[in-house]
Amino acid sequence: MDDTFDVYEERQLAHVLLEAPRRPVDLDQFCAGMQIQPQRAEEMMDTLRGVMMRQIGAETGTIIATSDDRLLPWWLAKADPK
């Protein structure tokens, strides 16, 4: 995931999400820690969800059909590779 994102904050958000995929990410706490605006964190989260769904789908050979505003399912982040 580190080579997917050029911006440090995006990589950090990916790590936060992957560390505890069943727990919702507290974007307010993340924004305070990274000193970024909440709107920027929301944009990064939307981008991250899309990238993760595409990467996990490609790596597992699975098609994931969903709308852009769909939250990343916790079970998808924990999917075992085939």
C-alpha cells in the first residue's frame, strides 16, 4: 500500500484503516494528529476505499461491484488471498 500513495498523510490513513479494519476510523482524531482539514481527510478516505477495493479485487481475482460512496467492508480488508 505504501507505494500506491505519494502523500504521507494518505499512507498513514491506509495504515490506520488496515490496523483495525473492523473499527471505524476516527477522522477527527486523525485530522488533529496529522494537522489537516477534515474535508481533506474525507477526500483521502474516499480515494483510499476505492483504491483498496480495486487492489484487493485484482489480487484475489474477485469482481467487487459497488457504488463510489460505498464504505469499505471490513471483511474485504481481511480477505484471504486465493
